[in-house]
Amino acid sequence: MKEGSLEAPTRHPIAWQDESFYDGEALDAELRRVFDICHGCRRCFNLCDSFPTLFDMIDESKHEDIEHLDSKDFKTVADACTLCDMCFMVKCPYVPPHEFNLDFPHLMLRYRAVEHRKGQTGLADQELAKTDRNGKLGTMFHGVANMATKKNGPVRGVMQAMLGIDKRAHLPAFADTPLTKRAAKGVPAPNPDAPGFGKKVVLYATCYGNFNDQTPGEAAMKVLAHNGVEVRIEHPECCGMPKFENGDLSAVAASAERIAAYFAPMIADGYDIVPLTTSCALMLKFEWPLLHPGHEGIKALSESTYDLSQYMVVLAKGCGLAPIEEMPANVAVHFACHSRAQNMGPKAMEMLRLIPGAKPVLTDRCSGHGGKWGIFKQNFDTAIKIGRPAARAMVKDKPDYMVSECPLAGQHLRQVMEASGADTVPERIGHPIEVMAKAYGL
């Protein structure tokens, strides 16, 4: 059987509305089929812990095959998956349209969907996935919330005991005011002399950009407005990525319909939609259409959505950018998994190359954080281990700036650097748009 295909990889719609999707026997049969193929290939052994866990399970079993494994042991493989999509995007030679039809991440997603229907999603996973509620409460009581979430603080020991959240793991601080409310007091007016004047963008604030780290959003507003783009900030609700990770697909699908309806009038009015975090861009562009194939509103939203770095590159190629002063700087760029999964290439690199004198260098290994996966006690040490190659590559040449399009990956990589005793640990690993803002003097 030949590996790979001359055709581009493709993904099938997620059949979450079909009862057969949740059939335990059918799922078990598909797990065994896919695991047998993975066992024979082993190309993904160094990506995450799912594959070493699977291969060790087989190698240490009495018969050293899939057929005789106990199905209950498959949970350890599914639980180790961060849904980063690296195996699908980078390594696997058997993804569709190959006849083996192997999509490991979406199979792990199906496993979690079956667990979720059975009521087996953990309490901490459920509560952490309520990001809008958590964000509203966190900003309302930001002083208390930030004291409680402080790394290794007294409350963190209680959180570890009750919720399993490792007390060493970085948890994002809450802003005192949501970005949408802050922006309501005044978004910079578009520069009428810039090449992009007449363009219109809705920055989808996202939970993280709205309630936690607002620096990328503020930088994006300034850079876009300086380039003539009319900007508005909106956050109808969470894109559902945390619930997606839990396998709560009906909740994600419902959010997709509501948000698509919310953005529809803006799209009709000529606005492009630009999420502030790359995982949310992935949801709008790719995962939602797989949950709702044929839904016209979701299709229109998908076609109108750009990752932030991608939009800057499109703007530069389409009409040009306002002049940028020379800024000699070495920039270590982490190619976040959810940026790679959008199959658009490393747009952060393209964007930063637009700065005269800037020398961006790409690191394309997973940070190991995996959304909320890496903050749990049973995963934190593994998350640090997985992130070490990326962290080593980023600090190697002692760059002037380190950036990642994934804000959680950036914070986690900083922790990895600290834990590994790196000589160079930056104060911040922010979004690449922040370097653009600095280059513009904004």
C-alpha cells in the first residue's frame, strides 16, 4: 500500500448528529483499525504522548497486537491527545483522500463526544469551558481573581486538590474591563492617507482577548487603523473551542449558528472578520463548517474570516501598507499548532518580513499546552516535556523578541524556559502584531 496522495489532505464533516457516531461498538472497531495502522507506521512517535502511550501499550502487552488489548485502556491514549492536529497536518501519510482514511485527532474528538454523552466529562473541564461566564466574573472581581490564580499562591493548592489544576501552571490574569467595553470609548479612526483606507474589519475579541490579555487587541486596532482600516471590536460569545475539546459538540454547533447570525449583517456590510486568537480563527474557518456542512451563514462566515497575521499579509499584497521604519531585530516566531492547522502557511513570518531590518526565525514544534489540557496536574509535566524542543529553538540565538500567535502557547513556553533553566527568558512572548505595532511606533 502506497503512502500519501497526490491530492491535498481533506477532512470529512463531523457526523455528530448521527446516532451511529456515538455507538460504542462502532467506535471501538474504528479505534482498533486506526491504532493498528498507527502501530505499523509509528511516524508520529515524537509529537505528543498519545502515540508513545499507544505504542508502549502494544509493545508491553502479552500478544503485542491491537486485537488483544482491553478497550478500557484506550482512554489513556485519548486523554493524552491535545487536538493540536500536528499528526494530521504534518506527519500522517494516510489522511483522506488516502483509502486508509485516517484522521486521528477527530477520532479522539469522537471518543470524547461519546464520553460527554455518557456524562463522563470531568467537573473541572466543564467549568473551565464556561469561558464567558468565567471572564465576566473574573473582570468584575479581577483583584480577587488574580490573587487566587497567582502561580503557587495559597489558593492554588486548594484548586489543585479540588479541581486537579496544577499549582505550578500559569493561569491567565483577568483585565479590569472587557476589551469590548474599553474599545467602546474610542477605537482609533482609520488613517485616510493609508493604502488600506476603505477596508473594514471586525476584530472578534475572543474570550482570551476580551477578558484576559488585551495587548494583542490594542496593538491590532492601532496597526489596522494606521493602515486605513475601519475597525470595530465585537464579542458575541465564545467560539466554543474549550467545549469542542470536551466533546460537547451540540453546544459548539449551537454557538456556531448564533455567532454566524450575529456577524451576518456585518459581513453583508463589507466587513472582514478577524479573530484575535488563532484557535478561534481555526474554529470559524474550519471546524464549524465540518459541524454544519451546507449551512450558508456558517459558510459565509468561514469565507470572510482571516487569522490576524493572515489579514495583514492579505492587506499588504492587496493594496500595500503604510510605510514602516527600519527596525533591525531578530524575532523568534513560534508556529502555533492552531495556526498551522489553518493550512495557510506561517503568515506571522510573512508579516514580520514586511518590517525592514527584521529577521524572523521560525520554530515549528508544538508548545505542549493544548488549551486547558496542560494546566492539569496529570498533564503539566508532560506539557513541559513536549514544549522543551520549541523553547530550546526559540532561545538558541538570543533573539530580541519572541512571539507566538497562540497566547496560551506563549505563556506556557515562557514557563518551559524557566523550568529548563534557560539563560534567556523574555518578559513576554506576545503576538506578532505587537512587534508590528512597535515597528510603527504605536
